[in-house]
Amino acid sequence: MNKEQAMVFKVIWSDWDGSVRGRPYRKLAINCNATLYDLAQAALESFEFDMDHPFGFYDNLKRWTRSKEGYELFADMGGETDFPGVKSVKAAQVFHTPKKKMLMLFDYGDEWRFIVQNLGEIEITSNQKLPAILESKGEAPDQYGGFEDWED
């Protein structure tokens, strides 16, 4: 059986202050050649979110607008941004060292915040499907937060 390397990430649903203690999280394995877009897609799917809004990765975990390093889907969409896009940048380039963390901000209106941390690499069998959820703790938040309860 052939063995391959996969990157492992912990994705924690965070609050606006960057707090993660006791919050739901997922541990994911992704292909070492995956882009930041692929990482975001795997993270959002693991929390049962629809990937229907722009997102970005930022090095300032609490105040994303003050980030010095960032990657934004807006750049891939032709929007004006100070940061490169997410579709051509490899996750391994950005998360080049274990324990590196970034804020993944999803939906700039609702500002869903996820702390993404590189946990290193693992060996997998070549027939294992990636991305894969390795561990899931806590219930995913409701992306659309109770709109079904609204009355006309």
C-alpha cells in the first residue's frame, strides 16, 4: 500500500474576541497540494456551512482589518484588495510551520470567525479520500441562525 502525506488542521469556531476555549472544532486532513480555497471549502463543509459568501485568511486573529498577512477571495474575483487571492496560494505555503494560526473570516456581513491552526502532517494510505474529518467536537452553529422562525 502506498503512503502519502496529508496536512492536518484544527478549525475552531471562534467568537469576535478570538476565544476558542470550549468552542466546537474539527480536525481535518487535506492534500499537501491543496489551496487556501480548498482548505476553506473543507473547513466550511465540516461545519455544515454553504460556501456562498466571500472569505479570507488573516494573521490578526482578533482584528482582521489590522492584518499584515492576508489572502482574500475578493482578489480572485477581481476586487480591490491589499492581499493575494486564495485560489492559487497553497495552504502549505501559508501554513509553513506547525502551530501557525490564522483567522478564517467567512461572510463579511455576519463575520463568521474560525481559527485555523496547522497541526503538522500525517501519513495516509494513497486510497484515503481527502479532505477528511479526523475529529469533530461540539455542534456546528446554524449558518442562517433561526431565520425559519421569522414570521412574514
